[in-house]
Amino acid sequence: MEKRERYYEPETFKKITAQIQLNAELIAAIERDDAPAIDALVEKGAQVDTINNQGTPLIIAIKSNITNAVMSLLQNRANPLS
């Protein structure tokens, strides 16, 4: 069986990379308990229900007891069931 390489068009690769960066910035804002930054990043397109090795942004905020971040994520429609 032949192994196929995955190839992304440069524009697609840029979009994926930008999304990953936004989501990483969202996690950093959560860790700082910076609700205005969380709101701004969500407005820019950061995904409130993205999942990384620590869980979703909401789970990260809850586990760390970062109250302002939890409230901001819920106000930005983070799914508490995901």
C-alpha cells in the first residue's frame, strides 16, 4: 500500500497556522485571567471549544480556578459539555 503525503496549498497552510496561533493566544489569556483579551481573541476568531492536551479552554480555566476567564468563555458561548 502506497503512503500518500498530505499537501496543503500555501493559503490553506497560512489559515491553519493563524488559527493555531489564535487558539494558543487564547490559552495564554486564560492563564493570565485576562477577560478583555479573551473577548478580543474570540472576536478575532479564536475557537472557545478547541481541544488541546489540557482539554478545552473552559476546562483549563475551571481546573485552574480562573473565575473571570470562566465567565468570559461562557459569555462567548463556550460549550460546558464539550
